[in-house]
Amino acid sequence: MEHPSNRSANNIGLRARSAAGWQFLSKGINTALQMVVSIVLARLLMPEDFGIVAMAAMVTGLASVFRELGLGQALVQRQEVSDEHTRSVFWGTLIMAVLLYAGVFLSAPYVGAYFDEPRMISVLKIIALKFLLSPLEVVPRSLLQRELDFRTPFFAALASSLAYGAVGITMALLGYGYWALVGAPLAGGTVSTVALCILTRYLPPIVPSFRGIGDLYGFGTGATGVSLMNHIATRVDYFVIGRRLEADDLGLYAKAYTLATFPLSIVTTTLYPVLFPAFAKMQDDLPRVRAAFRRVLTTVGLLTWPLLGLLVITAPELIPTIFGEQWKGAIIPLQIMVLAGALKVITSPSNALAKAMGTRYVYGQLWRQALYAALIAAASWWGAKWGIVGVSWGVLAVNFVIFGLVAHLVFLAARFGVSDYIGALRGPLLAALGGTVFCYAVQQIARACGAAPAVTLIASTSAALIATYALICFNPFLEVRASYAEVRAMLARKVGGRA
């Protein structure tokens, strides 16, 4: 039987723009709420409390990779979905959730002994309860994503953030210590799951059924493998530094990496959930896929590359002014890894396109991600001989390699070639280079005049933003002006309250 979510592919562009608007709105509001809650909790709790929960999160974070077995993503990618598919996804994820919880529960004493932190044992057993929530939300969330409906998840995420803050702050004020950091995410996850089920009127099936899982597990297994390799690749350099260098080095490297990938985390993690279902709906129309992907690259480049160029120039003033003199060792690694961040900005939507094109390309992603993880480990180990600067150069080199491999996968999936990349990215590159040149010029003038670092930072940043805005508005390339107009219209609709 055909599932009611199987709509036509008409108006994908309009629906995708509306979805992106809701995603940006959700990201902005919930990030602001979480920042406020984090600041309050940081004042009420001790660093040790955060450390205990952070160690537990390392374990549950790895286990979370297997939480859905990729079945939710398979629902999104399939062109046709039936009730048998959704029932199979629920029961498949329920079984996996129980196994994951049992695994974490039984291994908690050994993990606590490894970290020499007995308090982790009870924390792990409680915080792992979040796995038992995932079967209830995976189907409604996947079906909403499939239909590019991000308005409904926006309200569920807002309720979740409010519950997270209310429970966390209340427990901290009542003296529960690190348990506040355990109760807050559990409360947020429970509220989000219940809200999604209510808003979508989803009732989980009572009778077990796995008849539709055969259509999904191939794609799901590949998607899970990609997520696992990506999880390893984004953490193995931290592990190498922690093993071969000092704790201070790891702290400096982590700060540089966080800053270099900040535009990526804000923009591409917001767009990725939209791009995947949008490309999946047009997967049989390659000219349409190429045209949409070109617009995406132009828009993402405009939103991120000028900011990354700004980071390269302002790092010597930005780091000590904002974070303090003790963080100056992060300046050079930041300037190096900004280039890696610029490449990651492009590979993220490229991966969304490849995954949307089907099982064959998911497994193409899998071996590339596995190679990426291995190369990052090797480059980090080799680069550690020269400290975190050497690790940064090694990571940058690997990102150039993986960019080429992912671009080749996109060519195989959609025949999107080198000339297409050049056409999509020439405008953002011009805007970024222009803003960077103006930023550098004003910075050197301010330094020559003996201005304080904070004044130099403000002046050079202002010059860069003004120059970049002008270069976007009066860009000689039509695709840049079109992307700018689309972003403005999208934001105007959300601010004005229209879907």
C-alpha cells in the first residue's frame, strides 16, 4: 500500500527554500537558548561536573551512530514508501535501541574503571535511556524530512530547548550537581519526542513487522557505515594529540578547530537535512540536480568563505582579545585549518547529493570516508612531530585529497564536473578575496598607527564586512546576485511570519 507521504516532486525548489528558512530560524533560536542555558549552568556547576558527563558522552556518542541503523535516512531517500516500510523502521530501531541500552548498561562498570571515575557508572546507565526514545521519533521525523516539512520540527525543537533549560537550571539550583547535566538532555529529548508524536499524530505500531526492512537495510547499512567513519575521522586527530602531545596542546588545537569549522557547523549542518531529501526527490532528473547543486554551492560559498577569509586575517587580534593571551598558540593552527574548513563547506553538500542518489553512491561514500579516517589518523600521527602546527598541516593535506575524491563521486552520481564547480564558486571566491584584501589593508594601517588590538580587530572586521557586502551586491556573476536575492527573500518570509 502506498504511503500518504509519497507526493510528487513538483515545487521542490519552493519547498526547499521554505524548509531552509525554518532550519535557519530553528538553528538561530535554539542556539541562542542553549548558549544562555550553558552560561547559567557554567556559573552554577563546577568544571568537574561537566567533565564527568563529557566522558560519558564519549561513549554514548559513539553508540548513537548505530541508533537508527540508517533506516530513517533510507525512508527519506526512497522514492516510494509504504506502511510496511514505516512499521519495519519502528521495530528495527526499537530492537537496536534496546540492544544499545543493554550494551551501555552492562559495560558501564568497565568504562568507569577505565576512566577511574566510578560516578560515570550511574551517569552512563541513566543518560543512555535516551536510546529508548529514538524509535518513537525516527519515523515521524524522517517522514517530515522526506516532505521537506521543517516547520513542525521547529516547534518540537523549541519545546525541547525550553525543557532542557528549565530542568537543567532547576536541578543545578537545587544542588544536584552533575545530575543536572544528565536530567536536562533527557528532559529535552522526551519533550521533543512527545511533541513530534503529537504534532504528527503518530502512533507506533503494536504488532511487530519486518516485511519492509529488506528494501531499506542495504542503504541503511551503508549510511550507518558512513556516519561511523565520519565520527572516527572527526575525532581521531584529537585522540592522537591527546596521546602524543600535552593537554594544553589539545586545548589549543580544539579551540582552533572549533573556530575554523564554526561557519561550517552553522550553515551546512542547517542545510544538510534539507538538501538530502530535496536531491532525493529529483534524483531521476540529473539536469535539475546539477542546476540545484550549483545554486547550493554558490549560496553556501557566499555564506561561509568571506567569514573564513576574515578569520585568517584577524586571528592574531581575535584570539587574544576574545579568549585571552593564553590562547595565542591557537593562532597559526586556526589560520591553517581555515583552508580545510573552506573545503569542508563544499564536501558537506556534495555528500548530501551523493547519498540522495541511492545505495550505490552511499557505498562509494563509505570507502571514501574510511580512507579519510585512516589518512587523518596517519597525518595527525606524522604531523605531531612538529606539534599542533604539524597536525594542522597534515589535516589540511588530507582534506585536499578527500575533496578530490568526493568531487569525483559527485561527477559519477550527477555528471557535475570541474567547469561546474568553477562556475558555482567563482563569485563567492571573488567576494571572499575582496573582503580579505580590504581586511588586511585596514589591519596593517591600524597596526602602523599603534591602535590597540581590539580597535584593530573592530576596524579590520568592519572593513571586511562592508567590502564583502558590496562585492556580493555588485558581483559581476549573475549566479551570485540570484543567490543573494533568494537568501534575502527566504529570510524576509520567515521574519514576516510566512511559511
